[in-house]
Amino acid sequence: MTLATLSDVLQPALRDGYSVGGLVTLGWEDMRAYTRAAEAEGLPVILQAGPSCRKHTPLPVLGKMFRHLAESASVPVVAHLDHGYTYEECREALDSGFTSLMFDGSRLPLRENIEQTARITEMAHAAGISCEGEIGFVGYSDGESSQGTDPDEAATFAQETHVDAMAISVGNVHLQQNKEGGLDEARIRAIEAVTEVPLVIHGGSGVPVEQRQRLARDSKVCKFNIGTELRMAFGAALREAIAKDRDRFDRVQILSDVEAPIEAAARQVLRTLGANHSLKGDIS
């Protein structure tokens, strides 16, 4: 069994100069494809259950699905709650077998964000699992605007919450469908100069691939969350599967044609982030 905590996979990434993919899941087909992609590349993977996923499938079920995949995987698999908004939701994820909690208090005043994140970090650490927090606010494409992370506030947040990973707002945006933007590297450097905590980029789909790869190699950004990019690959594969035989109606038959393309897309994402690093020599 290779079920891992967030710290289990991010600390080696921080030490050795690579990043780990936090792949946003919505259902069994993409969870399984992402795990297979990680095994094929010989890299760890973080399976993430965000609000949309939890709206569709309850946390206790998701926990069992993630753990089932991890039990037979040859690479480390993290069962991660993405954007938990309350203590109770984080507690339910912990009780459901998740090995990592992300509490999102980024809409709260700084002091309240610190206090609530610290409380959830304490709960996670008491159970032997990890906690990610967010300082600054990462906005949404065609939605709420971002508020960039202040380096001094980031230093205070990291020191007082004891989080294992810190999500930051440095030009990244959730749900961006193109890669025309880019991250504010000067702000990243200012943040990493005042903290040793592994940094996390939400909205990683909108980050140019070259910048992802470079930051994975030479910064403290150890985790890129990738969702929209892979959902777009899923949608394209699903449309193609339906179009090639419009008489098909069985979802198992249709979805069986979708897993290979999204596994290929996930392999490319993971390979870019984990360039020059692989566990294959350790798992053969």
C-alpha cells in the first residue's frame, strides 16, 4: 500500500527540485486514469476532491475510492481534500480516510484565517496527516478577482499555522482555459525568501508549461493543482467517443474509451512537473 500524506511527497520534492501534480478528480474514471498515469511515469500523485467532486459524491465514498486506488499503486498516492471551507468538513474528510486536508480560509480576514487554519492543522497533525492552507486569494476566470499574497503576511501565516504546504496568489487564476497568463515570479521569490514551507499553485492549468517546468525545478513551488486542463481533455475524449458510435448508450462502453486519452494527458502533466525525477528505479 502506498497511501501517502502531503508531506510525504512534498518534502522530497522540495529537497530534490521538482513538483507534484495535485490532479483534481470528479469521478472514478479520472481517478483511475490519474493513478495509472503516475505509475507509468514513476511519479507520486495527489488525488484531489474539490467542492464539485464532493457535491457529486460524499466524502466517505471518496475516501474509500482514493484508498482503494492507493492500495494497489506502486507509487505514493495522496488522498487530498481540496478547498475545505469549514472545520466540520475537514473533520469529515479526516474520518473518511483522507491523508491531507486543505483548509481554504482565503476569503477571511488574516487573523481569522490564521486561527482557523492553525486549528485544522493541529487536528490533522494529531491524526498523523497533513494540512495545506491558503494566504492571499486566488480568483476565478470570469469570476472573483485575485488578491495577491503579501510576503510578510505569508511569513506570519506559515509560522503561526504550522501548515505543511501553503497555497499562494501570484497571478494564478482558477478555471482558466488557456495558458496566456503567467505567474509573478518576483512575488514568488519574495515569499520563498521568508518561509521554508512548500508552496502550492492553484489554477495551474493557466500557467504556461515552460514556466511550470522551470519553477518546479528551481523554486519552492512543490505542488501545482491541475484541473481545467484535464477536464478539457476528458470532455474532448467523451465527445469523440459518443460521435464515433451514436447508437451506443451504455456508459461503461463509452467511458472505457475516455480513460486512455485522459491518462495520456495526465502523464504529460506529471512528466513536466517531475522532469528528471522518477521513482521507477525504486519500484521496479
